[in-house]
Amino acid sequence: MISSGNALPPPAYGVVCDIDVQGHAPIKQRARRVPLKHLEKLYELLKGLLKAGLVPFSNSPWASPIVIVLKKNGIDNRLCIDYKMVNAITVALEYAMPLVDDLLTELESYLWFCSLDAASGFWAVMMTSRARPISAFVCALGHFEWLRMPFGLKNAPMIYQRLIDNALWGFVQPKGGWTVFAERMRSAESAMTAQRSRNSAMTERPGVLTKFEADYSALTTSDPVQALVNGPDGDMFSSGEHVESSHVPVFGRRSFVDDICFGGVDFDDCLETLGRLLTRFAECRISVSFTKSIFVQPKVDFLSHVVTPEGIAADPKKLAAVAEIPFPRNKKGMQAFLGALNYYSRFIQNLAVYGAVLYQLKEGNFGSSTDLSAAQASFAELKRKVIEAPILRHFDSVKDVHVMLFANE
């Protein structure tokens, strides 16, 4: 358990993030301008990443630009990296991601629920020595590269989804078993700590090494943890082993990346399942955010839905935000509105009927001379349906199923 929602988790066992760019020449982009009002906050973000050991300074020939995005509170900044050009040449990891609708099914027998959030999930995955320089990013305050898997990389969601699926279902384990690999990792981490202490002590001797040189050397040339991660046993999905006796499903459900939801027919059943899950996560070294998780409650939030024994409801905060959207001024704005509705399409009766006229709008239709009364009426009706979105009962496979079809010209 990690008490801070954004704390750095320890590296998970047996999983790495590699980037295969098929031998492509390095792509080095220029840093984008950052408004002066955001520069100090960017400094604080970078200082936190450096202090946590997530990034060191880089001399990589690769460089992707950053994008500053305001968080929902309108004050704090989020550091995003534009990996568009890197992703375009990266070999895709073919791994099936779960469908949200599938994850919200077969919950009808549960009275108690848990919703767990993996702590800073992507940061639990170590980068390979090949991936680190390719992950490098540049900004007004320097050139850095990632030691842990960042957001924005093409294969990052699939890599983490595979890690969680393996923990929940128990397909493979690191070579030699979880216990042996855990001992090797702890030994490497102890050696790394001792090495950094020695490098720090060397800075006190004049003319030997500066602190920056010592820290950079420890991070880039002789890190025992990096040696283990990049060794033949670092990735259990390519070199692991299957032991039938120790690998069983925890509760027979999938998660959506780092969001995990499950239930129990009674309080004790839910608590027992939670215990099995935390035991497996401890074995795999997957951390859970205590502050972002909900434990054994009759109602939980999951994937922007509210799950209860009575059924599934759309997140009222998300619906309220959709209901406040004014009639769009262009096609792109209308597509964004319709995209938001599609996520909650199961709650909106006759969505296809009322949305047909909106889907048919073209960019030129948003001019002042176009009669948009029909589109505005459909838009208003859909917003009304969003506000009045019902609670949907859990699907009962025992009862008869009726299918209603709608068609449009």
C-alpha cells in the first residue's frame, strides 16, 4: 500500500518497457516555447522527477518535446510528452485490451465491492537500456530521459495491462520463481544504494568527481538494478516459466489497465478476495494507492460509472459536465460532444435516432446562414436525456433476452 496517490512505487517484478524503432535513425526535435507563467511550475515538476529518481539528465540523440497541460483545478500543470514521431516508428505490441462494457458485466450477484487503483502504475515498470535514450524529452529547462515507463508511449497501456492480467490470472512467473527473483531484486537495490553512497562520498574528495558526474555515472553505467532488468531474466514474458501449482486466477475478472473492480456475495467473501489479490500483488510487487482505492463498500466508482448491487449508473459529475456543453460552433466540437455521449450510450434511449441529424452535419453547416433548428432540437433532447440518465439493472443471463433493432437511412 502507498498512502500518497502519486508516490513513486517500487519497480514491479519481471516486467520491462522496451521500445523497438526498427533501427530508425534518432529523431531530435526542438524544445517548444513555454509561457513564462508556467516556467516555475515546470521547474518544480522536473525537480520532483529528478529527486524521485524517475529521470536523469540525458545526452541522448533522441528528443521529443513536452506539452504543458492544465489539470482540472485550472492551477496545477501536468507534464505531457509528444511522442507522436517516436510512436510512428515503434513496433506495436499486439495485446488485446479489455472492453469497458465487458468489465461492467456479471456483477449482479455481488453485494459488496472493491475498487483498487494501482499507485502511479506506469512508473512501476523499468525501462530497458535500449528504451531509455529513445524516451528522452527536451524542454526549456533541459534534456532528460526516463528510468521508468512514462505516459504517452505507444505500447505503455498494453505493457501494463499484460502485467496486471498476469497478476490476476497467473500465467507466468520470473525464471526461478517470484521468491528467487525478489531476492535478486532486493540485492540489486541494496547494491545500488551502497554504490550511490560511495559516489556521494567521493564528491567530498577534491579533484575526483563532481556530484553531478557521480550521480550521472551511477544512473547510466553501473546500476545493478538496470543490469538485472536488462539481463536475460529481466522480462518474464520472454524468459519466464509456468508452474501449474502456483498460478491460479485470483477472482476470474480482468481490470482496465490500473483500475481494478471486483465484488463479493457477502462482506466476508469480498474481504477474502481482497486478501488474495493483495497477496498476489505483493508477490508481483504491484503497489496499490490507499487514498485512491475503495475497500469493501456497497457502492464504488469504476471507469466513470457507479456500481451498486442494484445496478450501474453513469458518473453524475461526468454527466453534469456533458449537460453544460453549449451547442458547438464547428464540426470538431460536435464530434467531441457525440464522443462523450457514446461512452454512456447504454443510458441514453434512442441515441442513434436523435444523434442522426448531428452526425450528418458538415463543417459548412455551422455557418450563420444555415438552419440548424432540427440539430439544436436534437442536441437539447440528448442533453435532457443525459440529465435524466437512469440506473441500469445488472444483466441477468437467466431471464429471457429481447433484442430491439434501430435502423437509419
